Amino acid sequence: MTVSDLRETLLFLLLAGLAVPLLQRLRINQMPGFLLVGLCFGPHGLGTWAGDAAWLADITFHDVEGVKMFGELGILFLMFMIGLELSPAKIWALRRDVFGSGTAQVALSAAVIGAIAMWFGNTPSAALTLGLTLAMSSTAVVMQLLSRAGALASPLGQACFGILMLQDLAVVPVLILVESLAGSGGALWWTLLLAVAKAAATIALVYVAGRRLARPLFAAFAVQRQPEVFVALILLLTLGVAAATAAAGLSMALGALLAGLLLADTEFQYEVEIIVEPFRGLLMGMFFMAVGMELDLRIVAQYPVLLPLSVLGLLVVKGGVVAAVLHRLGWRRAVHAGLLMGQGGEFAFIILGYGVGSGLVEGSTGQFMLVLVTASMLATPAAAALGGRIAARGGASTPEAQPSEHAYRAGHIIIGGYGRVGRLVADVLALQGIAYVAVDRDHQLAAAGRDGRCNVYSGDASMPDMMERLGVGRSAGVVLTMDDPKAALQATHALRRQYPSIPIFARARDEKHARLLKDAGASGVISETVESGLQLAHFALGAAGMPETAAGFHIGVERAERVERTTGDPVPPAPH
């Protein structure tokens, strides 16, 4: 491998390293930023003049397909993360949005857009193909916007997700229908029936078999605490299930969603999310850059009026259909959903490619539609922001105000370490009806704690990302009970740095460790050697004949002196 082979990778990393901090400083959504970077540095941007200026060839992308391939991995990891936050019960609860709202949206959008295409002179078959193509929304764009807004758990987010799921499921029947319209298919209804049966069987087989294999496999390697093996298992699960669904004719994105579902509601959920998150963000950036590269400015210049009007028309028509289908959310939220889902989707590149290749759609029409889809993706962040303002103006809750799937109710206790001491703390809290969530680096302890309870996770309490997922910002306090003194000290430092006002109570190995924890920011520290020694001394004083009241007083004085000497906090002795 030479430097020239790495040129485009290095160029992407350089642009990402410059663009992300700049966009954050300007408080601009990263998605349109990557789209614009792809447009500027793609073959249809600065690359147009690369033949005249050699230096431009070094700072522009030429292999769009290669960038797109990595970008599609970003979509897979995005869907994998969404699957982690769901469960079969939640999926079943969305059946109304999937099969009701989703079916209505695809059918109505295809009918209206197809009628408009016929009015522009397309044949009925071509018009139906274009209608079905543009009826699909972009899973990557919509889910990225909902995820960044923390709105996946909101009614609007759930409704949009349900419609997107139906669109993913509809891709295979749509391709079969297009094949039949082109005259190369067999009996349409029989082919569709077989495709639906095959899809249902594949999903059921993947979920049932995967549920039995995934958790034991992760548990076996979690005991060894080898991060590289854990990452390899995540990649194997995500790409393996995606490949299996693709082989069955379903979308790879649906397979990645299923892969996430296999680990949902397990003790590995948050630990896996933390590992995947950086890869997902970087690869999603590549996807949006690839979309920006697809936008040919020459076609934009060729249709300076028609193209913008077509983008606006698509957003209005399709957004209106989505709003009508989701009217139960209230008209303001429904309009917000419509503007969020009004763009064309990734599947347009597949369906239109087949339609043009089979002669069903004219080449010039197909190229114009691809540019229309790309431009509509580029316009979606602004359209979604407008929808959010419309929803907020009427007093409706905006997606940003909705709790994320990780949100616990305020006032819970977080227990770092689920050994003997951690379990004792959890039992006392449970008896008093106080909500808690626990995390432990030892998978076996976490798995044992989940027997009958679903609020114990595998992970490291010293990692800010893990604690954020456990809702530390809304908690009543954190109790650190881990055996490892270094881990307790790291967790205390990290928590106090991120959350200056949160109460932190820590278990210390000895007096020296207690002083270190107190200096690190712990609100209260209990030294296990001091406390056990004082308890034993209390029993010894009683055995020597000292009255219980006097023994308690002397032990209280000794405890107060030791606490003050260790932490610097004066504690009044127990009363006579």
C-alpha cells in the first residue's frame, strides 16, 4: 500500500477534523456540513477543474463508490444502535405505525407522485416506478436527525421510525413490481407472496437463532475482558446479520436493526453502544459526504428553476401525505413529521438504477430524479428545523424536549460495582422502593444481578459515557462500591469533573485510600478496614463488661476522630 492509496482516506480524516469542530463552534448541524463538504470536494465540485489544475486532484475525491461503501457501513451501525434501544415488545407496540401508517404513507405518496409524473408525460409504468421510488424516505437522514435531537423515544420519533421500518420492508416487493412492469418478471402476485413469506421466515429465523447464540457468545468473551475481541464480535454480529438479510432479498439496514435487537435489554447494551458510537459517527459522515458528491452541479445549472421547484414540490406533497397519515399527533407535530420525512431515500439509487437499466425509465429522467433525491436530502435539515419551530410555536413539545431511550426517572441512585457491598446497597434501596441502576465491569456479576432484575449492566463506572447512559445527570447520587481502589478513584475524579454538584459516596479500602477519594471529590467515604475494626471493637468492649451505652459512646467518639483525621470533616460525637 502506498500513500496514493491512502490519499482519499487521509483527505476525509483531514476534512472531518477541520469541519466537525468548526460546525460545532458555529452550532451548525453536522449533517448538512458533511453534505456541503462532499459537494465542494467531490467530482462535481472542485474535481471538475482537476484536469486543468493538477493540485486540485490532490484535494478532491474521485472514488465516490468507495466513499459510499464506507458510508453505507455508517447506516448499518446507525440502525444497529437503534436496535439496541428497542425490544420486541416495543417493536410490537409500533405495529400500528409500521403496518397502518407506513402502508398508507407509501401507497398515498406513490399514487400522488405517480399522478404528477404522468402529468409530465411519463408512461403509466414509469410513473408508478417514480411514485414508488420517491415515496421512500431516507432512513439515514431521518434517524440521524431524530437521534441527534434525542427524539427517538418521543411519539413523533416512534411514528417516523414505524413508517421507515415499513419502507425498508417494502423495498423487495417494490423491486419485484418494477421487474414485472419491465416485462422480465413472472406471475406478479405469486412472486410477491413468496418474497413476503421468505422475508418473514428470514426475520424469524435470524431473531430466534441469534437470541440463543449472541448473548452466550458475548458472555463467553466478556469474562476475558479483551476489548479487541469484543469489537470483533460486534462487527461480526452487525455485518453477519446484515449479510444474511441481504441474501434473503431484504435490506442490510433491516439486518443491522435485527442485530441490535439481539443485544437489546441485555447487560451488554450500554457497553456495546459506547464501543460503536465513534465508528458510527465517522462512517455516517462519510455517507453524507458521498450523498453530497452525487449532486451534479451541471444538472442543477441545466434546470435552475425546475429542480428547486421539484424539491419544494416533493417536500410539500410527500410531507402533506405524512402529516395527513399522522394527524393523530396533532397537526403541528404532524407537519413537523412531514417536513422531516419529505425527502427521497437511499433506495432511490437502487430502484431508479434498475428502472433505467431495464428501459422502464428514460435515462435523462432517472438522472434528474437522482439529483432531485440528493438535493432533497440536502434540504431536509432546514425543513426539519422549520417543522420544529412550527411545533414549538403551538406549544407542542419539540423532539429535543423528549427523553431519550436511556433516560431514567429523576431521583434514582447509581451503584458502581455490584459485588457483595453493591448488592447489599441495592437490596436496601429496593426494599424502600427507591429506584436504582447498577453497573459492574465483571460480566458474571452483572449477569447474576439481572436474574429477576433488568437494571444491572456490564460496563465501567469510571467511563463518563457509561454514566451518562445511566442517567447520572438526573440521579440523586452515586454510590461507588467497587473492589478496585484505582477504579474507584478514577470514577470519583471523572464524575466530579463532569458533575460538580452530584453527591458521590465511595467505599475505601483503608484510611489512605479514603483520603485520596475525599481529595478527588467524594462527598462521603466509608473505610472498610476502619468500619469493620470499630464494629469488632464495639463487640469486644461489650464482652469486657462495658455497658452498651458506654461502648456505643466511645466507639462513636473514635469514629468521629478517625473521620475527621481522614477527610477533614468534623463529625460531632454521639450524645451521652
